[in-house]
Amino acid sequence: MNAEGMAEGAAGAMEAGMAQLQQRLRSAEAKAEEVLLLKQELVDLDRQRNAGREAITALKKHARGAAARRAGGAGEGGTVGGGSEEAQRPLVTPLPSVAKGASGLAGSAECAVCGAVGQKERVWVAMGGGEMFVRMPLHHAHVHVKRAGDLIDGQMAAARERQKAVVRRLAEEGGLAGRVGESMVRALTTLKDAAK
């Protein structure tokens, strides 16, 4: 073999090695971008979950105020407006649509959130991402918000699991080499959330 052939072989091997390195870098970058997208999805879902908590609180305050108004008292805050019964309504944050089902209130049982006024009192609720307002009994509104919160919790758990899987694959490919130890990545990606 002559020197010229050896140089061509070395150049070809170097090009193949460079192409392989570029492919590994593209793969690691794609996985890192996926981790960041999942992180943003978790932030958005957490905002929705917090909006649901705020909505439940507003509905509880409205129920307490409605109970006080029915009993002849001055009522409590948590409503928007001031004069007529129509103007006094809770400010409910938009949540994703949830499949309709049973209201969860059996006969004359009293709900822990809306109390005895749950079926009598009607509130406005933003649905479909805030594009549609629906007037419904207070109890149905809080059940809808609760179900939406449960749906969001499930979506958050699934997103966390997907994020852990992507980080695990990224670590296996060496995308985290030198930054985080292998045992630490394994520990963080195999953690399971305890059931409540």
C-alpha cells in the first residue's frame, strides 16, 4: 500500500467518524429539546391545575355566600357584581372539557364543597377554553372542575414519565456524560410518585 492510499483511508475513516459524531449530537440535541418541551408542558398543566384550585375556592365562597343570603344574612365575598342576584356570580377560570356523567350528589345528601345550596344555586362557568359560558347548578360546576383537575393530574403524571424516559435514553447515549453521574440519572428516572 502506498502513502496516498493510506491517506485516503484515514480521511475516509475520519469522515465516517465525523458523520457518526454529528449524528450522535443531533440525536442528543433532539432528546434535550424533547425534555424542554415536556418541561414546558408540565408548567402549562400546572397553571391549569392551579386555575382549577382557584375555581373550586371561588365556588366554595359563592356557596357560603348563597347559603348566607338564603338564611337572610349579608353573605360573604367571592362574587362578582353587587346588585341583583343575576349580577352576583363567581368568577370561574376556564378549564378543559370533561366527559359528562353523574353529578355525584345522591338524593338529599349535602356536598362538602357546595353544601345544601349546590343544586339550587346556578353559576356561570367558562368551558371550551373560555370560548363558551354555560350556566349550571353550582354542584355540577364544582364536579366538572374537580374532574378536569383529575384529568390534568393524569396528564401531568404521564408527561413526567415520558420526561424520565427521554432523560434515561439521553443518559444511555452519553448525552449527559460529565454532567451527572450514571447512578444519579438512574435514581432520578426510576422514582415513582406515591399514590395519594
